[in-house]
Amino acid sequence: MKWPFKTAVVLLLVLFIGSCQPFYVSTLPSFLGDTVALRRLNFIDKSKIFGYDFFSLRNNTGEYIFIIAIPYIGKAQLYILNDKLETIDTTAINNRDDVNFLISKLRMVDANQKFLIGRTLLNIQEQQAIFERDIKDSVPPFYNLGAVIVVNNTSYNNCLFNKIIYNGIYNAVSLILYNNSWETNQTINYISENTSNFKIVNAKRTFEKGLTALVTWEERTNGKGAFCYLFNDDLTELASEGDSLDSYPNFPLGFIYYDYDYFNSVYAVADGLLVRSDNGVWRLFEWETGGLISQNNSLRDPTKHLAFGEKDYYYIFDTQSLYLYKAKYWWKN
């Protein structure tokens, strides 16, 4: 008698539970029907962990998954895996006393293809993470000014968005432009004119489209919600000191999910802007028009953290089972 296919897959999973190597399957019958690989992260002791920061970044060598494990006692630890779910050695960096990945929310690839985590620049070579330097003297004290926003731009190397007070106006945004050595090159201030309460949610750039999305939360006379402002590769086009954000193409996103100042509710991928709505549904908006392309209401579990790659795959970290999944985007089926 032939075993049903799903039964065979379950038995295979049982055989591989506890394995420290990635396990690849062509079809996985789970809540993530598009899963192509999974791995259990046995190196994390969840009994000692208070929380996690989970995200992915892509440079010119490939895509990497980052996990910052925040313990009840002691210093946060950084773990990195490549897109094959293979471990990158972070021992040397985690053993340094001068590294603090939580001192800011900077998460980006800079103009030199180095990874900026917190204020620490690191490189990945031969399956090992290498400390480059701390850029604490280059960036302003963001915690005093609002959410930390980061983009990477080819024309001006490294760029940061930040909320500021400009000429007594509280609803203002500063775009700080750096060279590739993280020296300040230029600063441009924008004003949001049509809102009484304003904050930056996040800023994300898609290298595939050459677009940057600045996402804000605003209270306007006709209601409140999130808005997306689009910048092309030349972030200063149409801009001069004191210009309105409305000079740029923009569209509404509705209500978004509150999670530590909304920071983890917006992601940029090649196909559009991914936004987590206030009811936990993920929606994909088309870049140029803001039209709704797709939505997914099956990813609401707060124990499963999500990281979105720019092209074809996203990653799910189950903080209860410690399994890391790699799945194909649902709208590509």
C-alpha cells in the first residue's frame, strides 16, 4: 500500500527534527504552503530570550537573514544566516564590548556594500561576519528626534530620513546625505503641510525599481492613517529647503499595525510596498499608483516574525519552535 504524500513528508520532518542543517523540500504541507526550506535554530536558547529583532538585507554578494536575540540579562546577540539558511559565524563580533546593535534602528546596506546594524558596520567574508567600525560620530542622536529611517541611494551614497523640528514646525523631515565614508554631504528639510500629528513610520528602497518609499503616519482634517511618498534615485529632485512633502507622488495606505512605532509594518520589495494593516493583514501596493495587488490574512501569528527579501522569497522565524522557514511570495503562485 502506498503512503499518502503528506504522510511521507511528515515522517521526513520527524527524521530531520533537531538537525542543524537546512532541510529542503519541494512541497511542504503547512500554513506556509510555499515553503521551500526550513531549519531549526538550535543555537538559540529561547528560555533566556526576552525578544527578537528579525530582518533581511541584500548586498552584492547575496541575501542574508539577521536575528538579534535580546536576553533578559546581558547583551543582545547577533545571528546571521545566508539565503540557504547556512550559519554565518558572528562569534568575534558578539564577543566585542564596543558593539551595541540596539542603540539605534539602523538596518541597511551602505554604499560600500557593508551592513550597518545599529551603528556598527560589518562585512561578511567566507561565512564569517567581520567588524569594520562604529559610525557613532557620524549620525545624530536619533532617539531624541524620532524614529530612525534609513535608505541607500546611488547618487548620494548613504542617506537617512529623520523627523525634526524645522523653523518651529514640528511636522518636518530631514534628509541627511552622506558620502561613502559616512561624512555628512548635504541636509534637506521638508515640511508636511496637511497634518496636525505626524511621525515617520519607515523608509525603504527597492533597487529593482530605483524607488524609495517614505511612509508616514498622519492625522489630517479628513482623517488619519499612513501615507507613502515616493522618491526616485535622485532623492533631491524637486526639492529645496522647506519644500512640501506633497511635491512628491504620494498615496494613502490606510491604518497600519502598531508595533514599536510601526517600524516593522512596512517593507519594500521589487513588486511593490508591503504593509501590515491594523488587523494584521499584509497588503501589497503597486509602486507607481498605490493600487492593491495582493493581500494575505494568514500571517497574523505574533510568535512568527517575518523578514521580506526584495525578489522572490520571504523568511519566517517561529519563536516558539525556533524553526526558520524560507517561502516563496504568495502572489507569485
